[in-house]
Amino acid sequence: MFGYPRGRIAVLRSLAAAAILLVVASCSQDTRKHGYVPPPEDLAQIKVGVSTRDTVIETIGAPSSSGILNEGGFYYVATHTRKYGARAQRIVSRDLVAISFDSRGVVSGVQRFSLEDGRAVPIERRVTDTGADNQTFLRQLVGNLSNFNPGLATQ
């Protein structure tokens, strides 16, 4: 066939098959689920005006996050994302259960939201910058030597 030896044709076919496998594998989907939202039957056990913070935690578990001001509410968040090949990750669904409390710590409301109720807000994992990211160990060490005061060492 076209003057190629049989061995070379077999190698070319193997390379073509490997390339096709690589293309197909790179187009596979990656699905991720993150977080927890209690099922409706567990939420039905939470009684407005009766349940407290402690009974909520005992019944459905600790929240994904909670309000930071004035002993705010509990928030249970679950996100389902999907990614195909080299495409950007896409949020498929996001569910949120918000349990609010009054000043005595008693449940004043239970609300459930989904992605259809609003727009997707990216959840940030912010970390305080230390300023040492761009400095090597040696650069930090030399920088600390310039801050050394021999007068303080003799006291």
C-alpha cells in the first residue's frame, strides 16, 4: 500500500488510534458535587418557633456556613458543577437552605433557594496575603538581617 512496509503501516495505525483515544478522553465530562443540603424529610422536623440552634444541629447537622453578625442564621449550600474537556466549568445546580433565628436562638424561618431563584454567585475562598509569596527563603533571611539591632541583643 503506497510503498510503505507492513510494519510502518501498523505503527501509523497504532498512532492514529492513540490520537483518537486521546481526543475522546479529553472530551469526557467531569462532574463534581460540593456541599450538603438536608433532604425535605429532615427539614420537616425543624419547627418554626420551637426548634433551637442546638436542635437544628442535632437534627440536620452543622451548617456549611453561618451568619457572622448577631448570631446570624445557618446556611446549607450544595453546588453541582460539570466540565467538558477544555471548556470552562459550568454550574448545573445550586441549592441553598437558609434557617434564620430570633434573638433567643429559636428558629424564625426556613427558606429554600435554588439556582432558578437568582443568579449564581461564585463562592470565594479568600486568604489573607502574607506578602511573602514572591520572596525566596534567602531573600526573606537577608531582609530580616537588615532589621537586626545589636543594641537590643545586649540588653
